[in-house]
Amino acid sequence: MGTVSTILIACLPSAVTAFCFWLIEQRIAKHDKKRDADEQNRIAEAERREKIREKEQTLLVRSVSAAIVLGTATAKAVERIPDTHCNGDMHAALEYADKVKREQDDFLTQQGIENIYEEG
């Protein structure tokens, strides 16, 4: 055997090992890309769900407000009917609905102001 073939035989294990490491690095890189893509998908899905929750909460607050307004209007209309005798329950319910509506408005105002200062 010549010197060149001896050098090639001596370098062969190093070349095979280097090739194996390269394959492993490629596999790890591919796995990392997939994991990063999956993480981005999870983040996007979480943000989508959060927006849906926010929309749901907004609709819920609006529904409560609408129910309070409707109940108040109905109670005031019933009070104006001459033949009806409203008991104290009607007046108490109107006062309670007004109190709850003010508390809700105060809470939402406070949350809005806190949100402005947190992000600003």
C-alpha cells in the first residue's frame, strides 16, 4: 500500500464520524425548526382564544347593561299605569338596578384608566 492509501484509510473513520455528526446536526436543526413553528402556532392560538374571551366579556357586559336598562324601563312603565299599585319591591329593585349599574360603570372606568397607565 502506498502512502496515499494509508492516509485515506486513516482519515476514513474521521470522515464517517464527521458525516454522522453532520446528519445529527441536520436532524436537530429540523427538529428545532418544527418545535419553533409549533410554538408559534400555540402562541397564535392562545392569542386568538384571548381575543374571543375579550369579545365574550364585552358582549356579556353589554347584555347585563341591556338587561338592567330593559328592567328599569319596564318598571318605570309599570309605575305609570294608573290601576297598578306597585309595592316596595318595585322601588327597591329599581334602586338596586341603579346601584349595580353605577358599580359596573365605576369598575369599567377604573379598569380602563388602569389599562391606559399600564400600557402607556
